[in-house]
Amino acid sequence: MKKVSVQCRNIRLSYGSTEVLKNVNLDIEPGEFFALLGPSGSGKSTLLRLIAGFNRHQHGELLVDGRDISRQEPWDRNIGMVFQSYALWPHLSVWDNVAFGLVERKVDKATLKAKVGAALELVGLSAYGERRPNQLSGGQQQRVALARTIVIEPQVLLLDEPLSNLDKTLRVQMRQELLALQRRLGITTIFVTHDQEEAMTTADRMAVLEQGVVQQVGAPATLYDYPVNAFVANFVGTMNTLEGQVRSRHGDSLVLDVPGVGDLSIPLQPDMLRASADQQRLQLSFRPHTLKVDVADAAPDARYIWMPGTVEASEFMGEFTRYRVRVGTQSLSVDQPHYAGLSKFAAGGAVNLGLEPSQMRLFAA
């Protein structure tokens, strides 16, 4: 099967006076597993349905393999979609559900039998052809929905939150199976989810949407480590934020006055220089696992920027302990790796928190 690209060029879509997609531009590579990530109402499912042909944009181009398909009907696009509800026919057997698209295309019986058999084998359901959907588990129903879609050999596979109806353990298993299947087929896949963990563990690249605007596109690690704005920083993973007033600037550093904490001298990385330029109020952001926590009277390590705090609570998470630490007027999350025999910091105890300069990000407040 030929791998194809999908490109959105200046796509805008409105329902009446409500603009849902605002000048969306995306380049999805042939054979890529691409995720659309965002909160409810961000426009991610609208964009997916637009690619399928169920929604129509008022402006822009939608290119598949370099060809604009904007005016094609859904059934002429050779694009397969797996819905959140699976949408299986309850009165049909697994075999007939998978065969449905081929029957509609009037495929001859020998070809139909071969393709349905191959699709069921691919998803591990060869022995379940005679069962009805209500005789299957949620994970098995998901596999039937996938088999029904891939049996028609679509150029592009669209997945609309297909794992949201499964429990956590099965969700992890199914996303691994889904990714393995996609790699075997080499099919360009676009996956919609509001679950950041699903996106980060499966996608080659992802786009974060908010209020119909693409905020950032890139590999999961890039969006996690180098978010371009406060929205992406807070949506992709857990982020701590301290807001303050710029007191002074000295070349490639500045002093930030944080209420309840005092002055913090911040050395600026190149991306921080751009973000902080001409800004008088800034958000200093950093991940919980990048903080160093130590007893209050420990000799400070000069590699860190230190802040005094008070432990409010802790949660043992297995691999790490997450502390809630009061710093000035705000509570911060601090993750400390767990080892057997490691003593916990007690609630109410005074601690020092160390910020590692290269792990901090600055955004306009």
C-alpha cells in the first residue's frame, strides 16, 4: 500500500458565526502516526471529521497525496475512520461487520473472503467470526472496528478517541497493539485524543489545539521539553508556575520578583530570551521531576536556584513520591524518585527547593 501525506492549508471552518477551526496548517508525513491533542471544544474532532469528509471547511485546502480532496464525498476519499463508539452493527456477526464495506463496494466473493479472513487474522480475531458484538469484550469490539476499517485498504486511517471507552489497563494494552498494527501496515494514521499520555506514547508527532488554533506541532518530547507557550506547557504533562514582576535585566539574565518568595536571579537560555523580551510580568514554569528537594539547613548546591518551602502533603506513587510544597503564596508539585529505605519529608517540615536553570521556561504572564 502506498504511503500518503495529509496536508491542511489555511483551513477555516465556522458554524454560523462561531469559528471552530482558525487557519489550520498541518503537514502529516506519509506513514506517520500523528496525534491531535487538545481539551474538549478545541476543534480536534471537528478537524478529523473534516478530513473524513463529514464536515466541510469554508476556506483552505485539504490535500491527500498532494491532491485536494475538499470537494469529494466521504465515500470517494478512500479514508477509513474508527469511531469512539465503534459503531458496530449489533445484529451482524463479527465476520459480516468486517465484510460490510466490501459488500457495499460489490467485491467478488472470493476476494471478500480472503480480505475479511486476513483482516481478522491481523487483529487476532480469526476464531471469533461467528460471534455478535455483544458477545465480545470492549477490547475485542475495538479490534473488530479496526478490522472493518482496514479491510477496505484506506489510504489514511482516522481514529476518534478509540480507547476512551476502555479501562486503564486495557487502554494501555490496546494502544500498544494499535501502534504495532499501524507499523505493520505503514498506513498514515491520525489519532484524536484528549489524553496526553496516549498521545505521547504512540505519536511520532502531535499537534496541540486550543479554541480552533494549532498551538504547536512536534515530537512529543519536543512539546514536553520546549513548549512554545503557557497553554502547551500546562496541557502536555504537569507543570509548576510561579508568576512575578521583572525587577531588572542584565544581558542574558534577569531578576524576577515572585510574591512571597522574593527575587530570583534567572539565567536565560536562548528561547527564554525571546519569550521574556519586553515583558514586565512573566511566568516561570518547570516540571515537578526537575526540582531538587533538600532539608532546609543543607548546604546549597550552586548549580541550582534555591527557594525555601514548607511540605503540605505527600503521595506515594510507587516509582516516586509527589510532594505538595508551599512556596510563598503558591503550592508546587515536587516529584522525588523512590528508593527502598529513603526517608520521606514530613508534612509541616521546612525544605529547600532547587530549580535547575536549563529545565525552566519563561512565558508572558
